[in-house]
Amino acid sequence: MNYSLGSIVAVVFLFVSSSLSAQVPDGYYTAARGKRGADLKTALFTIIKDPDVVPYAQLWEAFETTDALRNNKVWDMYSDHPEKGALYHYDFRNNRCGSSRAEGDCFNREHSLPRSWFKGTRSLESDLFHLYPTDGYVNNRRSNLPFGQAGIIYWESSNGSKVGQNTFGNYTKTIFEPIDEYKGDFARTYFYVVTAYEDKVSQWRSDQVGGSSYPGFSDWSLHLLLKWHREDPVSLKEVRRNEEIYKIQDNRNPYIDYPELVEHVWGESMSELFQPEVLSDSFLVIECSPFERWLKGMSNLFKQR
């Protein structure tokens, strides 16, 4: 089926209108107003801590509402490519992993923050904000590697995700690099995790996160994630996912609702107090760039999904 650009734009704005009508409850972030830096992060912690996570075994069903493509297939950030499409798609019920020997075999439940990093933080085992359905083989290749930017590439997935030697900052170990289109998603995932679990972060040990409640990241990692956040703005995928998880866990990712929070907590606006504008106005601004990127591949998206 063919779609004109006009009809695609109409669909986009219909979707945006509906998503804007079901956003943050009044007063949800009141406690964060007028704060900055570490104090702001702690205020956000008090708002989003203790999520009502589902049991790990129920994540399969939860993914059907949080991570579905238009064709009701799995939205896998390790195999999908927004502009080129994916080489394969998974069915939510029939393609769950037992084990996998090659890419495209099945999908599983990826802890974007590896389990070995957060031992003892029980609810993080099934917190949907950092759990994603991903190709089982690619997930295994990623293992517990930190996210980074690969200079020397050791392996590459079908959508361009890489395992290789990091060349960002002063960290030179092996890392996993997702494609550019999803780097911001993972950055905001990590910002959420070190905020929602602020009381646990100092106990975590990894080369990327942990060791302190603030900033909660190693120096090279924080600068990398800030870069990814700035270069890959909040997308409609994240907005929709945030809403669906809120229905399940009764908490939100503040860095999706207000992307500028990242700068007030860790970045260029740390000296300024956070004073959120009217939420709908904020969304209309932050969505412009993702719209442009989304529209470029929309005709292909409609055909394939």
C-alpha cells in the first residue's frame, strides 16, 4: 500500500495529539521544581522510586504493550533500523528464546544494565524501563559489556550494532555500541536507572555506572551518555513506551517527559534551577527533530511494519 507524504504527516499529528492528551499527571514533578544538580536528582528519586514492577516471568506479556511495532511484531533495538527496516521480525508469543545459535533465531529479555552490575537490587531485575526485548544472539554477544563507541570493530550485527574497542574518553576496553538511532534511548534509560535507584547506586560496581549516588557514572561514561542524549532526541517510541510502563509500574522516566532535566542534573544547566514550562509546549519543541528523522523513513516504515 502506498501513502502520500500528506497522509503520513496527518497520521503523525493525529498520533501526537493523542499522545499529548495522556501525559504527566498534574503535580507529578512538583517536588523537583526549583532544584538543580544532585538535589534535583534526589528530588526525582523521591518521585519515581519503588516502582510496582511485574514478576520477571511476566515481562514477555508486558513487552506486547511496551515494545510493539505497527505490525504487532517485537520492536528490537538490536535488530531494527528505523530507515532501512529489519532483516527479520519476531512474534511475541512464538519466538521467545530458550537458546540461540545465530542472529534471527529468537528474542529474549535484555537487561540494558547488566545483572552482574547491580547485584542485590531486586526490583531492577524486572524494571521495564531498562528491560527490552532483543535478539537473543546479539544479546549474548553484548553480554555484560558497557555501552561505548567502537573504534576497532570485532563484530557487527545485521542492523549495525557493534562490539569493539572503545575510543571515547580515556576508556579503551571492549564495549557494545548500539546504532545511532537508539543511543539516546539507552542514555535516558541509564539516567533513569541511576535516579530511580539512587539509594542503591553506590553499591554497584562496573566501569560505567555505580560507585556513588551522584553523579552515579564514571567520568567517561557520563560524558558519552550526555553526548548520546543530545544527538538522539526523545522519539515517539520513547514517549509511547513511557506511557505504557507508567500504566504498569506507576512511575515514569522524567528524562523522557522533560529531556532538559538531564542538563539540569548533570550537564550544561547545572547552575540553573529547573523550572518546567507547560508540558504540552515542551513536547511540541522536543518532538520536532525526531519528527524529521521519523518522516524520512516513514514510507518504508508503513510498507514493512
